[in-house]
Amino acid sequence: MVLEKYKLLHTALLILVLLGTCMVIGDGLLTPAISVFFAVSGLELFMSKEHHQLEIKIKDCPTLSALPQGMHRLTALQVLAIEDCPELSKRCEPQTGEDWHCIAHLPRICLDGEDIKPTNDL
């Protein structure tokens, strides 16, 4: 009843509700995007000149918890190195890790400095 009498109060409440809604939506969209950005900030992708092989190095990404789903389709990838990413390293452990099936085809895999699948030509 008070809102009906005071148009200014009605408008202020409407603006407050719209502002709150925008903040909730912004938080829902921006927070996950920022988290993903910081999670993969240690990702390096490069072509090794001396061995002519494609390598991915993931380093210092403590919140990165899984590999992308398409990893098994990266047929040109020769080396995957993961360092200081505890959750991801656990998921990539040979035979038992949840993501092992995605990377088992790779010739060389290094987890925290240890060659899990070393190649003979290095």
C-alpha cells in the first residue's frame, strides 16, 4: 500500500531489484569465465624445433581439474607435460586416472617431472 502512494519509492525499489538481478546474472556468467581463465594461465602450446613435435605444457594450474574432452583427437600432439597441477595430475595417472583414456595414445607424458610414457628418441 505504501508503494502505491509514493511513486518515487516504487521507482527506487524497482531500480534496486533490477540492479540486484544484474549482479546475480553477472556473477553467474563472469565468475566461471574468470576461473577458467586463471586455471589455464599456465598453459603453453608450442612446436619443438629440434624434434618437430607438438607439445602442450600445463604448469602451475592448481584449480584445473580436468583435460578438455577432445584430447583423444589431438593426433599431432607428441608430448603432454603437467607440473604443479595436483588435481589434474591425479586424473592423468596411468591406468587409474579418470582422464588417462584421453591421453594414453600420446607417445610421451610427463607428470610432475616424471616421464610416465617416455619416447625412445629423446
